[in-house]
Amino acid sequence: MTTWVFTATSNPMSNPFSDDTNGANPQPKPSQSPHLPDEVAAKLPQPPSPTSTSPEPVAPAVRRDIRRAFFILLGSGLLLGALTATGVVWVMDRLNLIGVPEQPQQRP
């Protein structure tokens, strides 16, 4: 692992293709080691162990409750949608917004 130090130039309007523009020229910092110290590495989170690849089994009662809640929510959502659609059609009918608009008749 290489540590980079970015330095900014004093003139922000300098040539954008020069080597030292606005911190675009990274330089390695020699004072730091490319490896982390052991005490810092020990504090980092470790990846999960590959011993358990399958999830815990779900109890049948919990599975039944989840399925029941899903179907209740699905049914209530469908009922609410049907009532909303019926209400929109009813309001449009009351305001005479349904159907083909009247065509002006042409005189022969």
C-alpha cells in the first residue's frame, strides 16, 4: 500500500497540463510504511468466518405469521386500489369527463 500526498499550487489559474496543478501530482510520502502496524490491523473489522454459509432456519410459526401478514397487506392494498379506481371513475362520470367528446356537426 502506497501513501500519497497531494499538494496544491499557489496559482489556481495555472496551466492545467503542467505537472503541479491543484494537487493532481501525487507524491509518495516516505515517512510512512506501506504496511499497517499490527495493533491498528487488529482493531479493523474482520471478515465473517466461512464456517456457516446457510442462514438460520426459520420456525414454522414465524414463517406462517410472515406469510399471513404478507397476504393481509397484499389483500388490503388490492382492495384500496380497487376502491380508488372505482372512486375515480365515479367522479369522472359525475363530472361528465368520460366518453368521446361531442363532435361538431358539419352542414352540407
